[in-house]
Amino acid sequence: MIRAILFCLIFFGLNAALKAQEDFARVDAVIQLYPAQAQSAEQLATFINRDFSSEADKLRAIYGWIINNIAYDPAEYKALDYSFTTVAERNKKQEKFREQLITRVLEKQVAVCEGYSYLFERLCELTGVQSYLVRGDSKASLDDIARSFDVNHMWNVAYISGQAFLFDPTWGAGRYTDRFIKDPTYRFFKTDPQHFSYSHFPQLQEDQLLEFPLDRAVFERMPIIVDEAISDYALLSPQEGVLQSTNSSGRWFFSLPVPKGLTVSLSFDGGGIKPVKTTWNKETATLDFEMEIPLGAKFLIVHLDERPGVVYLID
């Protein structure tokens, strides 16, 4: 139950914190006229190629159609699978698997991350946009704090005018607790690599698209960072995602690299939100405060302007 509450709070915060992006009003309006169930990836790509010419608009159409029409269903995990004994056999079966999976996603209109990402990649291929798949780890719930790296997620990199950008249509489609809740968001369309790295860690370091990539050990230990207002993880304190309820002083000092003027409030275990008094630190450009952890608390959410900002596990 706690995990479900946390997951809903986090994704509500993601949508509420969505900042203004490029003007894709025309693209968003046009794709609403497309059929909700495409007969094939080729049919959908024909519509996109007909209506849009720029790589940015095509990617917006691809991402937008997927998040509005494909639902997340964990029952699809390994619904299709294959085995192999040689590299040649693997390559042959992998391509067949890819085509079968894309067909299944469009027919059933459900998928897990693999289906979302393969469909996104195929539509990029058919519309002349360079892209590739990325496999790695993701951080979205309390269980993900302080655990070892695990390849459990898939997303996409695509290029606009030669520059690489990050996309996650799975997370963009909505949220899942005990059932899928459709809630399309463009939060994961061309996401800033710094903020993307707080919740996604690729197998290959270069796929972070960062000049100074995040270390895997740091990613494993860090808290869940939700709000884009958190500008620099290096200035965040505490940086460890697990807070010890019995530290020596009994109090915790927090330093948040966020814009001056934001209100800060706290909630424990999904309960009521209570404001906290902060001090602006000019030298570090952070909002600072101290707090005590209530006896028996399991997790803490630090809210920024009443939106979930950072989530800590309490041990």
C-alpha cells in the first residue's frame, strides 16, 4: 500500500511540475485525428510522413500517439520470448521477435517498456529519424533506493538535427500500481539529461548524454528525485537515499539546490503535508532546514511548492 501511495504521489508531481516546452500545439492536435488503433506501424508512419516534415515534429507525433493509445500491462512481460544457441540464430530470431512484438502491441494496444520502446524505434525508422534503444535501470519506488543495479527498463535515444535526445514513452503513458492509470505526459519527451539521470541509468555510460556522467554507485544510493527544480544533485544534502532514524544528533540537516522563494513542506508515510521553515544560503544557492524524524516513520517526501520533490527511505 505504501509503495502504491508513493508511486501515485511521484507521478502526480511529475505532471504538475511539467514546464513549458516547445510549441507542438499543431502536432498534438493533428495526431488526435489519427485512428486510436493503427493497423500497422507502416500505416501510422504514412500519416506522420504526410503531415510532418521536421524530425522534431515527427518525434512529437510518434511519442504523442504512443502515450495516448498504448496502455501498460505487466502481463505482457515475456508474452513473446525466444531462445538461441548461436549469434546468427540470435540475430535472426531477434528481428522476428521485434516484428512480432510491434504487431502484438498495435493489435492489443498494451505493452511493457520493451513494446513501447520497440514501437517508438520502428516508427522512427519508418519516418527517417535516427534512433536507438537503451536498456538500463530505473528508480521510481522505495524498493529502488539503495538496491544493486538491475537491467529492468528500456527507453529511447533519438536525434534532431544531429543532436541526441532522451525519450521514455513507457513512463509518459501513465502510471501503474495495481492497475494502469492512463495519464499521458510529455515530461519524458526530450527530457533534460541531468534530470533523466536521476531516474534512469543506462547499461552504457555514454547513453546518459552527459558531459560528466553519473556514477553507477551514486545512482544506486541516491534518493528519488522527482521535481525538476532540483538543479544539481551534487549540492543536494543528504545525498544518501536511506536516512537513519537513530543518527547521533537525532536531527537531520537538509540542503536543497532549488530556486529561492520555493516553499518547502514535509510528509511522512503519505500523510499530511506540513510546512517547514527554511533559510536561503547565498554561498551555495540552496534552501536549508533541519528536522527530526518521527518515531516509526518509513519514508519521507520533501515537497516543493506542495509538489513531491525528493523522496527518502527511513531505516
